Amino acid sequence: MASIARKNLFEDVPRFLVAQAGIMFAVSLVTIQTGILNGFVQSTGQLIDQSGADLWVSSKRMQQLEVSPPIPLQRLLQVREMEGVAYADPLAIRQVLWQTPKGQTTVARVYGFQPGGAFFTQWQLVAGEVGDLKTPYTFIADRANLNTLDLHEIGDRGLVGSLPARLVGITKNTSSIVSGAILFTSLETASAYTKTGTTIRCRIRAGATECLTALEDPYNQNSASSTPPKAPEPISLADPISFVLLKAKPDQNLEQLRQQIEAALPDTRVVTNAEMAEITRSFWLRRTGVGFVLGLGAAVGFIVGVVVVSQILYASVSDHLREFGTLKAMGASDWVIYRVITEQALWMAVLGYLPSMVLCLGLGSWTMATKGILILITPAIAGGILGITIVMCVGSALFAIQKVTHVDPAIVFKA
């Protein structure tokens, strides 16, 4: 019976290729939409996963990583004095206006932290060193954000407000699809960027007013109209930060330490690193429409696949009704014919799945390398898509089986 299934499938090669193209489209649509959804959820919390913190201390009204009211730097000192805390560092997240070397403006986020601290040491640096951030007005960016920032290599510069910004390091797998461009800086530089405005600086020279525009390079010592910016001012206890990241002592119970901090600082919220990642991912998945839209795309792909495969199998069965009638006239049971149609559907599923998966994996690698968009196709997802493809094709075969069930063996003897 297997030879009959293969004969029906490969009898008309052009028709078979067109049919497989439809299945590949449906499978690819489901795979890409699922991979984007999974990559989207993963990317929103990957920076938290790389932080290396045990606990995060934030405002009680914190919603997720980038939506958290500021807390005073004094909270850092209070946390460091508590028993059971090995060390703690601040993290400040602020939104700024980035001006490219060509004068274009875009919104970016500044992440200020301690470059020589114990956190964010798990980055995959492509170029530069984290220690280079100790130089004022320098930053590290993810390579996926370089096009947005209009930067190309180490040493390229732009402006944040009226202050300079020089690229000293490039990392990868630290950006989120929804966060936009991120500038990783020292805490002092982040504070200076937050306080700077976008006003044009002017001065009087030879009786005339001379203004520095955003296009002039403050690092250019040969420019007569620019002077090196002064170093950022040291941060004070009143300066706002977003989080306090801490490492607990090896023998310290995290739940007890969490309760201790929340009792000492009533206006704060303390969560573990895993909880912080889950809070952020849940926020984007459930409180925004992104998860629904991507899930809807996967569902549409499945429906398209069912329709395409059903039409293909139904047309194939219709073209071979005389052959199925001959089998029934020879005494073949309905189950034998069902197996032929089901095997034909399985062949279509496998032959449509394999090239689709190769295509999606290649597309995922390309988008991550060029656009920073993570299409995450794990072995579990690949296996699940295979199962969905088989269910889609075999389920579609049921429509074709209904036509064969009512075949009259006498059709063989009709002209």
C-alpha cells in the first residue's frame, strides 16, 4: 500500500511542488510567528538574566525593568549595611535623546551602573572592555543597535542632549526587541546625561554671538567653537536611581533577606532575579497586545495550512477515485484505503516541514545578526511544529477520506 501512496503523491511532479510550496508557506508562517513570540519574550528579560544579581530592590510601584519610579541613592547605603548582604550596586535607567553624527535624533535609554562592580559581568563583548566606561562620556552598545545609533565601530561619537558620547565597546544579545537603543554607561555619566538638556550653547566671540550646534564634535580639539566638556559631577545621596542590585552572602537565605529589607525599607519592593525576569516578560506578554498579535499570526498560519493541505488531498483523491474503486472491488477494506491517504498526508507533512525549518533557522540567524531581532526556535519548538504539521496534514486527510468512504466499486466498470 505504501507504493500506492507514493505513486499518487509523485505522479505529477509540478503539481506536487506547488502543493509542497503551500505547505512550506503555512509551516514557515507558524514557525516564524512562534519563534518571534518566543524570542520576544526571551529578549525582554535577557539583560536581567545576565545581571548576576540575587535580589533587586526597587520602588514599591515598579511595573517592570523599564517602568519603575526612581528611588534615592541613599537606599544603596541602607542595603549595604544590612546583615546578609555581600555587596550591592546601583542601576539607573533613564530615557534620553540621542543625536547621531548626521544630526538625526532618536530616543534611547541609558543604563548607568558601576563598571568595576560585580554585576553585568556575563556580557558577550564583541569589542572593547567594560572598564573603558570609567572614562567620562563613554558607552557600550549592542551591535544590533548600531544602525539605529548610526555608529559603525569603536571610537564613533554622537551626542546625548548637549553632551558628547563615544562608543568604547560593542556587546551582543543584550538588547530587547521593544526597548530600542540602549547606552550602557557609568553611573556618573548616566546622571550627567539625564540632567543635560537639548539647548544650544552659545558664547560671545569678537562682539558676535557664536552657537555650538548639535552637529559639532565636542571632542574635536581643533575646532575653534568647541571646548572639552567638564567631567561629570559625583553623584549625591539625593540623586535618583532605578534599582539596587545585591549579592547575598553564601549562607544567607534569600527569602529571609528579602523580608528583612522590605521591613527596613517599607517603600521598596524586593524580588529575586528570576522573579524580576518573569515580571518583565509577563508585562510585555500579557499587558500589551504583542503576544496576542503574534499568537494570532501563528493561528492564521495553522488555518492556512489546513485549508491548503485539505484542498491538495481532496483533489488528489478525486483524481484517483477509479484506483480506490478498484481496490474496493478487489475486496480491500476501508481501513486499507484510509492508510493510503494517511500515509500520503504524512509524506506531505515531512517533506513540507524539513525545508521550512531550514529556511526559518537561516532567517533567524540573519535577523539576529543584522537587525537584532531574536527568532528563537528551540528544539522543543521545532518538535512541537513537527507535531503541529503532522496533525495539520493528517487532520486535513479526514476531509479526503470522507469522499472515498462513499465510493461505489462499480465506478471501475463505468465508461
